[in-house]
Amino acid sequence: MLQRLESRIASLHSAQQKYAKAEAVSQAKDYRKGKFEFMAHACEERIKLLKQQQTLELQYGQPFLNSSLRETLKRLLATKEVKAAEKMRIEFKVSDRVYVEC
């Protein structure tokens, strides 16, 4: 019984991840069509963050999905995953001031 429940929870979590990415991709396409470059770029950054968070969840077994970039960095630093946090800081061009506040 417990195994079936865990299986269902895992499949729901997987569906949530796929939906979040699909929604962001759809929004990015819509913004590109309307020539809203800033919003399209923001959606693409969100997609990149969601992919990164999915990888972190698989790697560390903790919930990261649908968190803000700042919250993701805080969780990584709280679990002493400094290398992963530093990599995200560079990839997402987080300023030193914001990174120190995490």
C-alpha cells in the first residue's frame, strides 16, 4: 500500500514538472510571436531554471522545483552545496550583493 502511494506521488510530481516546463515554453513562444523580447527572454530563463531545479531534485533528493532563483540558492547554501550554488550564480548572472544576501 505504501509503495503504491509513493509511486502515485512520484508520478504526480513528474507530471507537475512537465506541466511547468510546457507552460513556460508555450509562454515564450507566444511572447516571441508578439515581439515581446524581454518577456520571451524571461520565460526562457524560467525554463532554464526549471531544468536546473529538476536536476538538483534528482541529485540531492530535496524539493527545488518552482522555487525562485534566490530560494534555490538559499537551499543549496543551507545544505553546504557551495559548488552547485556558485555554478548557478555564474550561469544566471547573480550579482555578488544578491548572492551574499542568500
